[in-house]
Amino acid sequence: MSETIFSKIINKEIPSDVVYEDDLSFAFRDINPQAPVHILIIPKKPIPQLTDAAISDQELLGHLMLVANKVAEMDMRNGTAPMIARTQPAKHPLGRPRATSRPRLSPGGALVWIACS
């Protein structure tokens, strides 16, 4: 599989503002935030699209949801719950994920993206 912007971030070839990291996942602040708090969570195992996930990825996908909660507890302001959004494969020339629908946020809202890698 070819390198993606996410694999380069995980391998620290591209600098990022890391929020959380463990053996299965990597969370960092978005460089172009769409909310006061905007964090991306990516699996370290490459999964190009959610539709490419297999039954064997069930535990990993559940782990990403728990990481989203952990990141929310560590970093969210004013008790705002995270908004979880699915992304499609990168269409942007810089490899940024594209949301399947534009999220609507209340003022001071937070985005926690679980992105495909």
C-alpha cells in the first residue's frame, strides 16, 4: 500500500500536534480546524475506507470509539461532547479527509474525527 499523509504523520515524517497515541491509534489536532477543538483520530493499521474494514477490525473500530471518549475527557471544553464523523478517501491534493456531510456545530463546539488511514 502506498504511503498516505496519515501514515507519514504516524511515522512522524510530517510534524503534528499529538493529543494521544497508543499501539492501535494516533490522535492529533487538525491543522485547519473547523471548530475550537478539532482532533483527528486514525488507526495505525491502514484502512483506506470504512467499507474496507473487515470483521477482524471490529475490536480496532471499537477501540477508536473509546479513544474518542478518552480524548474528549482530556481535551474538550465546557463539557462539549465530541461529534464523530466518518470520512471518505482523501480527494484533496494534500490528502486531507473530506467529510461525508458538513457538520453543524454550536458555538464552542468540538469535532473529533475518526478518519480512515
